[in-house]
Amino acid sequence: MAIQINDLNFQYQDQTILKIPELTIPDGQFTLLFGPSGGGKSTLLKLIAHLYPKYRGHLEGQITGNDQVAMMFQDPSLQFALDTPQHELEFTLENLQIAPTEIPTRIQQALSFCQIENLKDRQIVTLSGGEQQLVALAVAVAIDATIILLDEPFASLDHHHRHWILEKLMQLRQQGKTIIIADHDLNDYQDYQPQIIQVGHGQAYYLSSDQIQALLKVQAIESPVALPDSTAPILEFKNFALQQGHQTLMEVSSLAVPTNKITLLTGESGSGKTSLFKSITKRLPYQGSLKFNHKEIAKLKSLGLNQQIGVIFQQASDQFINITVQEELDLSRQHGHHPYFTDENLQATLTDLGLDQLMERVVYSLSGGQQKKLQVLVMLMMGQPVLMLDEPLTGLDRHSAQQIINLISKCQAVYPQTMLIIIHQLALIDKLVDHHLHLANHRLTYQGVVAYEP
């Protein structure tokens, strides 16, 4: 049955978020929801999934045809109740009152379909963001929902894994499933012929074929970058090894990260990039030698190290420790010392990022894109000598992502920091970075180019 929306008016705190007179999503269609950060894409998904207005807001109008729905959240870790994929799948199916004799078969089929049998007994909190997305997809497959909703499902995935999951989703579509994805990044969709619904400014409407073709046109990039010299390193690896359980993530015989430069870190999802960040901040033990400013990191006190090295986490909500936007900004102003952020520059930045009217908002009520912009801003304000950015453009439309890149460039011009950036939107940041480290086959090596082939 098609999803039918009629006379929809959704409000939150007396503000109209979406107003849709009529919209139909046919049964079995592959649909992309596209639009600016904070435009209502996630809200529309949550309305279809019955999460709103049950937990937030006031709804007038009607949505029909959405009785059997599975949803993958923007932050997959928020939707898991138990410790391992196996237990999560069992718990989900038991709650749906699936016959006990049928549960093992469904679980095995879902794990096999997503090719994550090797992850079934792993602690979910130890999985990469991309691996957690696969677990969430396995849950959707196991419950056999007719409608599968995905909110920014590829934010933590490399080009190869994006294509792999899209192929899996197309297999589900061939089985009659309706697939609806909210995404800012339209790379890799050109081969799958989606229908696109533009969502923004409270409205939602289909784009024409010509508009879709123009949006999905992607250019390859190949930008040369310099190889670093060996002088003035801030991080030094020597006979370094990183393991998780019995799995070797990487081995580095000798490598140095230069001071006050921006270094891109790439590699397949689950290869160990985030784990490397954790080892640099003493949150994951390592073997061999890893030095910061010529001092062994394992011997440094965590408090002093954290004052020198900042981390922008993959999930923005993990970064916040206060309630409102204003309180988060006040904390960074109190403890930060980045010279770029004068009162005038900070106010201009808030206006540019669209945060100036959100000062009293609870940070967890912001859209994913608004949270990400606030997260990057408050961490840049801290002005630590080293800043590691784990997917700093997640949940951002192209315009907002470019604003963040411009902000980083402005900050770097005034007060150069050493930055390590994990990012998959290579087409946006090739001009920003000075060097490129690539992690493949457990080896970390410098590359002389930043390349993306759609």
C-alpha cells in the first residue's frame, strides 16, 4: 500500500516544521529525501515511523499506508537496547512475538544478508559507525518490514561500503520493500534511479526528472597534496601496533605527523581510523611507541593530554555536556583561547551557521545538522594545539558543509593547529588539506593525491 499524506501540519513548540497538503510515496519505490540541514527530512521520516507526534510535537492531518515500518537512525547507537548484535536481534524479534522456532532462522538470514556473521557476538559499543549501521540494517531485515526508512545512513561509510549497502537496499526493493532515505550527500546514487523529494522551508515536493539528473551529476576529483618532511613532527609512531581483541587494526614501523598542518585520514569503514584517534588520546592501549611532542603518550596524564588534544566525535550528541546552545558556547568561551573568536567574529559565525536564533534551544532538540555545526564550533573555540575531527560534516547539506570548511580555513589562517580529519566527502575538502594518510591492509602510509571516482 502506498504511503499517503494529506493535509499534514506538524508543529513543535508553536513552530510549524512541516506543512504538506498532499504527497504520495508509491509501494516499492526508492525515494530520497533531500534538502538543507534542519529542513525537516528527519522529522518527515519520524512521522512516517509513528515516532512523532507520539514523543514530540502536534500533528494535524493524516498519514496512511505506514503500518509496517523499520527505521535506521542518524546515530545508530541510539537504537540499540542490548550489548551484541545477536542479543539485539533476539530481543527485537521476541518483542514482536515472532514464533520462537522461527527466530534463529530469521537472525541467521539477516546476518548473512548483511554479511556480518563475524560481528554477531561483538560488543556493539566497540563496532565502528559503519558496522553499527549494518547491524541496524540487519534488524530491519529480520523484522521483515514493508517500509525501510534510513536517516543519513552513509555518514560514516566510505565510497565502497556506500555502494555495497545501496546494492543490498536494491535487493530489498526487488522483494517489494519501499525504501526511503534522507541524505545530504547525493554521491553514488546516480546508478539507482531514485525519485527525489525536496524537503525544506516546511514543504515537501517531488523534483522533476531534469532536476534529479542535475543533482545526481558528480565530478571526479584528483588533487595533488604534498608529502610531509620529517622536521618538527608533533606525533611520532615507531614500531606501533593497534589491536582490538584478537584483530590487528594497524602496524606502523615509522611515521610522523607534522605540526600545524591539516592531514586527511582515509580508509575503509571499520579499518581502525577512529580507533587510531582513541589511541592518541589514551582511550585505547597500543603497542610500541607513540609520542606527542617527543613524550610517550602512554606515560602522560590524561587530564594534561586532553588539554592539548581535542577530539570532535563522530556523533555530535556525545560531545555536549550542557543543556542549551548558549551554555555550550559559554563553556567554550570560558575555557577556550582561540584568537579568531572575538565577540564580533563569534557573532558573525553564529549568524552564518544559522545558530544565532537557537541560543535557548536544548541541544538535543536540534536537528542532526544543527548539532554538528554547534559541535564543530565549540571545539574550534577551544583552540587546542591538536584537533582530531571524526566525520565533521556528518548530517550537513553541501552549503552548510562548505560553511564549516570555510570556518576551519579562517581559524587556521589566524592560529594554525595540527588537525587530523576523518572524512568521506572528499570532493569537498581536497583544497583544505595539506597531507593525506591512507589506512589499508593494516598499514598507514602517506599519499600524494586526494582522489574520488564516482
